[in-house]
Amino acid sequence: MANSKDFLFRSKGNVEEFVTDFSENYTSKKDTQEEFQKQIERLRQLQGMLYAQGKHGLLIILQAMDAAGKDGVVKHVMSGVNPQGCKVVSFKAPSTKELAHDYMWRCLKEMPERGHIGIFNRSYYEEVLIARIHPSLLVRQNLPFYCKNMSEDFAFWEQRFEDIVNIEKYYANNGYIILKFFLNLSADEQKRRFLSRIENPVKNWKFEMSDISERQYWAKYRHAYQDMLVNTDHAKAPWYVIPADKKWYMRLAISRIIVEKLETLKLSYPKVSKKHLEDIELARRILEKE
């Protein structure tokens, strides 16, 4: 069985060295279901203790090219958790209000409470990805030091990388676990999924012309992802590069890592005081006499 360390970016340092269709010895979705359901059940148990304890918060970040399966990860991996303690936020094009703030503002205000799980479907990492591919997005941010060549100035992106790492370290130092997943999809598999959306009427609603227009920047995005991974991978919030060509295996791998990380917290339900136990016993006697 693959170890979570096998997916750590630092173990290889080059995104191109990670295969996109790896699935261990599993050959189909059916093969993974027994273990996957065990992981989902264990995640449900751990979430209950995380919520009751209220000391740690868990942030899961999903970054990927279009059609990599981010929505499916949310739907399937988190299928067993209590919605009361879990919140999913998808970050689309920023609004006028969001652009009036710093680029991290809209994400940081959605950070989960202690005891909760937060899922960012895309995140502040878009600010070193799509903003790097499309310089016009930087113009909209109304930066006081903006210049035409900023998108090509590595010192500018290096500063953003540093700021992101510092913020993540701040949250980690305050008891938050940050799990960052890059869903590593191949260009061929993305093409197949786009065609499926076009040819299957049931999936037509998923198709957007912008998906095709962004595909022409595939090489630039891969370069941007490589720089992002190199410069924002750190011990307190490492990057996991997950093979995404086979959705069913991708979900299993992610569920394993989430469970494994939560296990390290040694979670448990809070122990009640002697007075609380006495109150419980009194309540039992009162109810039994009714």
C-alpha cells in the first residue's frame, strides 16, 4: 500500500516526476470500495472527536487544473462527516468587494473554527497561479506598485510565496492542520473528460468554454504549479501531489492522508468532571421516576 510520504512533493521536488495514473495494485473503483468505506467511517469518528474537543482546526486545500475532480473529492471523501462541523468554500473570480481588500482576505475570513473542517475548492494559491498566467488580474487588484512587467518579475511572486508560507505557519502555530493537495491530472485525461462533458447531455451543464480557452496555457500552468510547489512546500503545511487520472484512487489516497493526519492528533472525547458525572446520575434518577 502506498504511504502518504510517497505523495509528498519534497520527496521528489519535480511535479513531472509524479505519475498521473498510479493506482497501486487496484484496477477498478470496485477494488477500492472496501478500504475506502473504512477510511470514510474512521474519518467520521475522528471528526466527531475533533468537533467535541474543539482544540484543532483542519483546513483542506484542493488545487488542480480544470476537470481534475475537486468537486468529487468533496462529495465522496467527506460523505460521512457531520455537515455541522464542515464547511466547503469555492473561490471563483473575485468580487468588487473582495478586490477592495488584500488578495488573502476573502480566504482568511473563511478559515474554519477550532473543531471544524474547512475545505477550500481552489484557494489563495490562485493568486500565484491564474494571476500569473493572466496579468490583467493583477491590474484589477489596484496594487500601488503595479507595473506592466510585474507578471514576469519573480521577486514579486517570491514575495507572495513568502507571505503565504508565513500565514500558514501562523495558523499551524495556533493548532491548525493544513493539508494541501495538488490533483495531478494529465492533459490526455483532461481532454477525455472535456469531451465527455460535451458528448453526454447529462454532463453538458458542467461544460464551460473557458475550460477550453485555459487549456491552451497548459505548459504555462505546469510551470506555475512547479514554482508554487517548490516555494510553498514546508514542514508545517506540505504539498501532496495526488495522481488524478483515476478518480476512485485519488479519493482513496486523499482519505488515507486525512485520516492519518488526524490520527496524529490523538483525539478523544473530553473527559467530564466529577460534578458533571454527579449531575448525569441525578438526571438519570429524575427521568426514571417520571
